[in-house]
Amino acid sequence: MFRPTLANPAQKRTLRPIYAQHQATPHAGFLNPAWTKSFDIYPGTVMVRLTDEVFTPYTGAAGQRPYGLSALFSAPTLGIDEVTSTGTNLFTVWVGGEQAYFEVLAPAFDQTATWVAPTNGSIQLLTGNSQGLLTPVGVTEANAVAELVSVLDTGKILIRLNRFNLGVSTPVGSS
């Protein structure tokens, strides 16, 4: 159950699955106990899988590969912590293929970036910034986690997950 604080009763979940029933999967695990809580994790924050069941926010550090999007808040600034407030470090990350669509609400994406959905059939890939917020800035085929489908308004975007490494020359399904 999502429990916003009394000081912030209007806070909404910042990631809304649109097409996720069979297209996306919540991957259960744990938040990295070494994470310092130096910034907020919102639902929709880009996450990295360290081991099979341990996740940490994507910061763009060398060797990191985006894995999925956070499903939970661990946001000390907002006073909402769905992870440690339960007495556990249980955490969930949404993963999926190109059929998984999500609405992402501010502040779970980089609001300083320019958000323009392609109108010519091209793809605008997204990655995470140094705090794991979705952004089109600095994206490469190797660090992409999603693609922009539409800019719904200044506080809401529609994305679809993109788990394919488009920089690999080997076709998907071949060895």
C-alpha cells in the first residue's frame, strides 16, 4: 500500500503501467544496502541489477548497464520510504520488452532536458542521468533503457521499455 506522508498528501505514484499485464514483469529483489540515499529513488528511476536480486540506482558510472525502472519510492527528501520503513530492504524493478508502456510523472524524469517526441517515425532513446532520472541527454544504444513515445504535458511522458542492445551487431536470437 502506498502511504504518502501527512506533510505530502497529494504525492502520486510517479510510474503508471499502461500496457504491463503481459508485457512487463516486476522483478523482486533487494535495494543495495550500500546505497547512501544521497538522492531520491522514485517509481520510474532507472535501476541497475548488481546481482540476481540486488538493485541500485543507475548513475552512468563505468560498467553500469540499465536494467529496468524502480517500482517503489525510497525518497528521503519527500519523506516516503517504501523500502526500509517496512523493516526490510525488499525492492522491485519493472522490466519488459518493447510492448511495455508506462506513464512517467514528474519528478521521476529529468525536467531540465528538452522533451520532444519524434514525429518522423524515428526513435528517441532514453537513459538515466547521474541520479537515475530518465533523460534523452547522453543516451547511446548501449545505455538505453526505454524510448520516448509521447510528451503528454510538462509533467508527464509516455515511454516504452527497450531492453535490446541496439549497438550489438549479432541479431537477437542467434548465437
